Amino acid sequence: MDGYRLVLSESKIIISGLSLLLKQNGVTPIVKSGTIPGYELTLDMDELYVDNLELDKAKKHIKKYLEQINKYR
């Protein structure tokens, strides 16, 4: 994906929460799902991409989010 950088590959629930947080803070992420179309198979991993132009803005939110998540692991 030209112009976008993969910032996190993680479980669907983690990516969903981070995606919501980024949207609330003015960053528009793209999520690629591990679900295989046409089948009921799920790889349980999603990928979150951020536009290179929004990367600096997103980094601080991503860092804080991951710190919160890692507190409880």
C-alpha cells in the first residue's frame, strides 16, 4: 500500500480499539482483516496501517495505547 505504513499487527480486539482511538484523534487508519472472504476462517490477526503524512500524529497515540495494553498482559 503506497503511502501507508504498517504500524501494528495484532489481535482483532487490540486493532479495533486502536483504530477507534486514532479516529477520535483525527487520524484515519486502514485495517486489513485476517478474515478470509468466502470462508468462515479467521486468522485472529489484523493489520493497522497509517498514512505516512499522519504517522507522526499517530505515533504518540499508538505508544500510549500499547503502554496501557501491556500493563495488563
